[in-house]
Amino acid sequence: MQREKIYLRMKDPKEAREIFFGRFNPEPIVEAEEIPVHESPGRMTAEPVFARISSPSHHCAAMDGIAVLARDTYGATERNPKRLTMGKEATWINTGQVLPGGKNAVIMSEKLNQIDDETIEIFSSAFPWQNVRKVGEDFVATELLFPQNHRIRPADLGTLIGGGAFRVKVRRRPRVVIIPTGSELVNLTTLPDPSYLKAGKIIESNSSVLSSLIRECGAEPIVEDIVEDRSERVREGLLKAVDSGHDLVIIIAGSSAGKRDYTARVIEDIGELLVHGVTIMPGKPTVLGGVRGKPVIGIPGYPVSAYIAFNEFVRPLLYRLQGSATPKRASVRVAVSRDVPSKLGLEEFIRVNIGRVGERLVAVPLPRAAGSTTTLSRAEGIIRIPSFSEGMVAGEGTDAELLVEPEDISNTIVVIGSHDITLDILSDEIRRKARGIRIASGNVGSLGGLLALGKEIAHMCGCHLLDTQTGEYNISYIQKYLKGIPVHVFNLVTREQGLIIQRGNPKGVKGIGDLTGGSITFVNRQPGSGTRILLDYKLEEMGIDPASIHGYENEEYTHMNVAVAVLNGMADVGLGIMAAARALDLDFIPIVKEQYDLVIPTPFVDDPKIKSLLTVARSREFRQRVKGLGGYNPAKSGNLWKVV
């Protein structure tokens, strides 16, 4: 019964905003504080700021030269120059110096001919106030410098200081109380070292992320101690926060439908529960309410959900409290690099990398897990899939909200295809050696990468497709799927593929033939990947029916995900590369050495970004790092293998 009540209030994001801001549509904060002018950038003026002194406060030279009385120069020409006596009719002066009494013009030094220490020759007359900054030329004492409700910018400091406004009255920043909840959470300040983290415990990081976002909005975060998962503790913490005189309370976690998620019911018990659940993903469990007249927002505990919920509800409220509109982020038109299915009824926020491929921008979707912090740290943009849509197809156009500067995406190389750990090394090396260039990888398998090249939504494809008839890698597939598209094929590495098994090989696996019988759980790669093609080839060669392998249908998209599945016991065995096994201290049984190539459409080969990537691939530093991974031979990294 309780579970039905929880989801009775779920709203779409537009309706949720209307309900919340209809109840809490605050007037801008009027409380003011006086602060030193050098601390004022980013703050809103609480009252108009007037100049206390004029700028400049005296007549001064705008050029290096001589100060003169204009009428003493009349009649001077190129053919009939005039001579002035230094110390009497003329005085040396530098830019910014006070104009001597009795003088009203400056003749720049380039227009002078010095005859001797006492005599200067001029070739044209000066007019009054020529090359002179007069008193109040910029502004005059008592003049309005900035009105109230002006957000002070760094460039404004010169005007304020020049006008004698050494202290300014600004509006108090909105104050936001953050309450992290969760008995499993640990404050990072209590850990001498990450190795001290006990099993089942999680380092609390959301409050740090939210604090930074709050400061970015011009507000002040106040982080409370972690509250354990007990309704009375949540209640105590919330009442203390709303009575503290601050403007907004954020409760992190405890907002979904779990047995220990108390936020919604506590808000309902002691205040108003306006919305519990918003049809957005990530961020569905968001709670909107109020207690004792103060807005309270329950933010989901998953990091990406927390970020999305903050942007949708907290960010606009903070700008309203400061009397300004919420700044809009820049957006660009992009084509998605692969199919992106979505669930009807939920507005989904997809994190993407973005790169320019030919004449259009391409968005490469990142993993969608709400708990994956790297999908935020790596993202260059966010695309929204409306609640009425079932998703997008590869190549479809949509708008992406930028999380980076627009020029950054012009330096992105889009690599779509098979996953390999050396691409991460290449990405790191190219950032070190060719500053500004970045790699955006989409792991869709070798075949998916070739199809992406055919759709012109990638610069290159990582590929290791074995032709079971010839034993050659990649070429026959390129000829089949990229007809009419000329490409250059560059070798990246030769690598060991084999069986990734648990440390100590508790199941006694010796080879692929041991996967049958049902006592061993296998984890596979997705159809179209080179690893899957290799496995199916070996099974056919050995006369093994895939249906006889328990877990054959369990699929992962990267070698590291296969290794993780083996490490955590979800599977006993997976097919992958030696480097993935070695990275997680797992055992490995070699099966075959294979060729992993970069397939690049010929028009892109001369692109400076691509040239830089290939140069890095051929570098001694890259090859040494790859060798250190184990199971790789990078002797031909970056070398051209074939033109097809």
C-alpha cells in the first residue's frame, strides 16, 4: 500500500516545475552586506553605486611628448616649423602625468625635433585639449557607475576602484543546506587513505559536487554531517536545517521507493510533499516539497541523477533568489553515432562526447548508468530524448547542450568500433603531446565501427575482424561494408586474446572445450564484435554448439567489463585480451594473437588531428606504455598497413 502512495505524485518535469515554483517563487534576497571591492566579482549589487571621485581626477597626458599652451603653437607648419623653449613654452611629459598649470595640449614625441636641451621644433600647431585626458572624461564624481541588481564582473573592478568605491554593498548570497544521508556513507576527511575503506562502505562525494555547483550559481553551500538511514535522524536534520535561516535545503539520497528511503515521508509528515518522482532519467526519484515555508529538494543518491536533478530544480531557484534569469548553456546540432533506444514516458538525459566529422557534429553516447561519475566528467554535452519518443536512430539529428567550450569539440577525434585498452593510452598520450586534441570513443564492436564510417559519423574505426576463410584481418570486411569508400588501414597493436579466468583457476579451465556442460558460467561479447566473431569461429571449428555454453547469451561491450564480470563472480570465464585480465589480477589462458587496426577514410588521413594521433602512436613513449600492459606487441603502431 505504501509503495502505491509513493508513486501517486510522480509528474513530468514541466508540471513538476510549475508545481514547485508555483509554491516557491521567491522574491530576490534583499539582505545586503558590505564587502571589499576586490571580493565583489560574481556578486549582485544591493544598491546603486555612484562615483566618489572623477576619472581621471585631474587633466593628464594621453601621450608621451611635450605639454604646451595651444595658442603658443599656432602657425607651425611643415614648411614653417616653430621653435619652443623648454621649461617656458614647453614641458616634457609622460602618459598619465598631470598636465602642468597653464598648459592645455600635448604634442606627441614622434612629431618633435629636438634642436638642443633648451629648444624643440614643432611642425604643426596643436588645438586645445589635444592628446589630453580631461577631468571626468570617463566619469564624474556622483555619476552612476552601476545600478542595483548588477552582477559585478572582473572587468568592472577597474571602474569601481577608479571611482573610489573601495567597498560595495551586495546582496547576500543564497544559502543552501546540504544533508547527505546513508548509513553506508563515509566522510572522506575521516579516511587517512582509500585503502582504509571497509567493505560495504561508500565515500560520500555528492555533497562536494553539489557544493561546487552551488558556488558556480553564486550561492553558498553549508554541508551538514552525514545522517544515518533512520527516519527520526532525517527528521531532526531537516528541522534543524529549515530553522537555521537559510534559503533552501537539499537532502541527498533517501528519495526513492526503498524501505530505508525516508525523505518523502518525513517531508510529508512535517511539511508539504509537492512532488515525489519526476519522469526524467536519470533523476526519477527527485522529491520536491516544503517545510515551515522553506523549499526542500530531495536529490537522488546516484551521482548523475543528482547532477540532473540539481540542474532541473535547484539551479533555477538559486538564480531566482538572486533576481536574475537562469543562464542558458550553448547548444549545437549533432547527429548521434548509434541507435539510442529510450523508454516511453521518461525524458532521458544522455551524456555524449562530441566531435566534428566532415561538415557535421557527431555525438557519441556514453554509458547511461546513473551511478557512473565518469560519464559526467568525460561528457562534452547532454542530449535530451523527449518522454514521447522511443529513442533515436544512428545519424538522426538533435540538439546537444554543451558542457565544454565550442572550440573544444573541433579538436575531438571520433573513434567508433571495437574496444581496446590501448585507445585509452593513446588518448592520454595525445593530450600530453598534442594539447587540445581529445579522443571520443564509442564501443560498438568492429562491425558497428565500419558501419559508422559508412554513415560518415566517425573519423576512424578500431577493428579486429578475422576472415575465417583467409586468416586475414579486416580487409574483406572493409571491402564488403565500405564499398566505394577509400580507406587507409594503420596497425595499432597485435594482442593476445584468450580466456579470462578467476585467480587460481578454481574451475580447472584449460581451453574453450571446457566451456560446455553447464558447470561453468561464461560471459560473452556482443554480436558484431571481433571477439564474438573469433569465439564463434573457434566453436564452429571445434564442433561446439553455442547453446551448450551456459552464459553464451550474457553480453558485455568492453574487455574490461568482461574482466569485471569474472572478478566479481558473475561469470567464471570470459573471452578477452590479456591486458584486461592482468589489470584486475586475473588469470589468463592464451588462445590466439590477433591484429587490431585503425581504419581511417582516406579524406581524413591528412587532417592535422589524425596526423598527430598517428605520430603519437608511432612514438617511443606510447609503445613502451603499451608493452607494459602485457599481451601486446606495438612494434608497428601507427604504421600504414594497407590502402583499400
